[in-house]
Amino acid sequence: MDRERTNLLPTPFSIAVILTFITFILALFLTEPTIKENHLIELLSSWEKGLWNPPLLVFALQMMLMLVIGHVVALSGPIDSLIKKITIYCTNTARSAAIITFFTVLIALFNWGIGLIFGAIFARKVGEHAIKNKINLNYPLIGAAGYSGLMVWHGGISGSAPIKIAEAGHFLEHKMGVISQSDTIFSSMNILASVLLLIILPMFMYMLGKKNDINNININLDISKKENITKRIKGVEKIDHSKALAYIFGGVILFFSFYKAFIIPDNISLNFITPNYINFVLLGIALVMHKNFYNFLAAVNSAIKGASGILIQFPLYFGIMGIMSYSGMVEMMSTFFVNISNETTFPIFTFLSAGIINIFVPSGGGQWAVQGPIIIEAANQLAANIPKSIMALSYGDQITNMLQPFWALPLLGITGLKASEILPYTIKLFLIGIIIFISVLLIF
């Protein structure tokens, strides 16, 4: 991220702290103490309860694992080979942008962590391919194509809110029950939205590439080959480098995942797709793809840095939720939504509000913790369709990732680009996404 942009936008951690202060001040002036205790102390107590809320901390760990293991899969040999095979078709900006967008969106619909890193690595490989073959390429546009998966992920199988509400014991179960992904991710509305995204976004990026084919910005990438240092493996080190052990361990995980999904009759409803199940499958895939524990752990060490934001920021969002929930602000905000909405317009207001909140809370899981209780309370009062409301939140959360550079940081590091370079193109993706998402919300 360039220095000028950094001066305009504080770090996501600073934003979370500022939001905490704002929420605290609003609660202090807009609400009354529920018991005969100092209101200031009561709000601090509510904040602490939210900060270390056990179910929400479990959720934070689940999301961290999803990002890390997804990143590990993206760093594996098979994914690298796949990217190399596709790269040969990237002969100009338009074709490259369309191909990268299609595959990045497709993979992000399955897993956001894999999609994020896959798109970044793919964009870099295309840049390296252009250098080697002296192809004129608009590299910032290619980088934007690699980031496109972050505008679809929450409507995919690994979307934070839809997978969490499909899990028994989630923190809002007492208000909405458990909702299967067949009513959210695999609903007719979301399937149509996903198909439209897979078709329209690559076509749009192709046309954008046609108009912006030649760019004067040089691609500054190191394409020198790294020497492979061979090391003699001896003694117990052979366990770490054993292909058989990795295949057996990973294979057992994948076998049981398949058994749980397709053999056990009770799971036909898709309720088995939970954060734990997705992480379980990803773990098995990562072990098999990396072929041994040594490579797997090396990839984990490389990927773990990307999860630091979740580790330190999620509890702050949970603290905000604690203040809002225990002080009565959730009820106040839900009443406001009820007063300005009806059953038809509520999903649209939810979509718009989620998009705004995501700019300040750049995390689907953190946003669900903060905004989820408000949406469910308002939906219950309006008798609105709760699964549709959840998807409206998901759409709003993901679309403004094209404006918020928090999740672009791994891509910027891998590609060597700056946020200001990809932003002109991600804004255009943002506008196309708004049209698609509002359309499906109105149609259904």
C-alpha cells in the first residue's frame, strides 16, 4: 500500500479501536443502566463479556484456520501446476483479466482463503509470464482480477454467516434456530447470483482489458530462479518427509469427510457443512497436496502471517457486540430498521447497511458478530425471510471489499502492486456487483 493511501486510511486495528470508542460513547448517552450500577462500569463489563465470549472466540479460531489452511492449499504443487497450465493462454491483458477473474471467482465460491491466495499467485504468474514473453500487460488490472474473489466469497460455501447459522449451538440459535445451507448458499436466489457473477464479471474484465491493454507502468517482479538446496534426510527426519504417512493421514481425513457427507442419511439436508467440516476437508486436502509433513508445515509458517488480523481484531468486534447487546442498542437499531422497512425493502436496506459497515469492519465474521443480532431481531419483528436477510448481509459485506484494502494486503504483497493501482478497477467491479446483487434480491 502506498504512503499517500496509508495516510488517508488508518490500519484496520485502529479502525476497530475507534469503532469501539464510538459504540461505547453512543451506548453511554443513548441507553440507561439495566441495574443500579454505575453506567460506565456496566458498559465496560458488557464490553469485557463480549471480548471473551467463548462461542465467538471459537468462531474466530474457525475463521483463522479457514484462511490459513486455504492459503496452505493454494501454495501446494498441484495448484502451482494448474496455474502454469492456464497461464500459457494469457497472451494479452483482456484474455488474462477474463481468465484470472473466472477461476478466482470460481475458487472463491468454494473457499475464500484459497480464492484470495490463488488469485494473488495467479496474477503474479501472469505478470512473470508477460515479462518473459515481452507481452504488453496492464498489470494493475490483472491484480484487480486476482482480487475479484473477495466480492463473491460470502455467498460461497465458506461464507462466515451462512455456515455459522448451519451449526448447532451458534450464538443466535435461540432467536433463529439452525438454518441449513440449502436455504442460503444453495438457494435458487444465490445460485442465480453465483452464475451471473461467473459469467458477467469475466466478460466485464475482458472488455475493460480491451480498453486498457497497454499500460506504461513497468512490471517490477523478480523472476530469477531460486536454487533448490538438497538436504540429506536421515534418522527420525524421515517421518517428516514421508509421503506414505502424509497420504495415509490426509486420506483418512478425506475418507471420513466423504462418509459424513454422502453416506450418513441424516446429512442430506446439507447441515453437515459447518466451519469445522470445511476446515476438516481442507486439512485433508492440504496434507495430500503437499505430500509430506515437512512441506505442509513450511506452507503453514508462510500462511500464518495472513491470519494475524483475525486473531487480534475479532475480539474487538466481539466487544462491540457485547456493548450493543447488553446495553439495549441492538433493540434500538432493530426498531429503527423496522420503522423504515417492510418485508420487501428490508433485504435491500440490509445489503446497503452491511456494505457500509464492512468498510469499517473488514471481516465477514466480525461483521456477523456485530450486525447479526440487529438483523435477526428486525427480521423477526417484520416477519421477513431470515435466510434471504442473511444473504443480503453476505452480499453487502463482500461487495465493499472492492473498496476496502484490508483483505487485499496478501495480494499486494505477492504481486508487488499498490492499493491505489488496483482501486480504479476494483471500483468498477464494485458497481457491477451492486447491480447483480440488488437485482436478485428484488427478483426473489
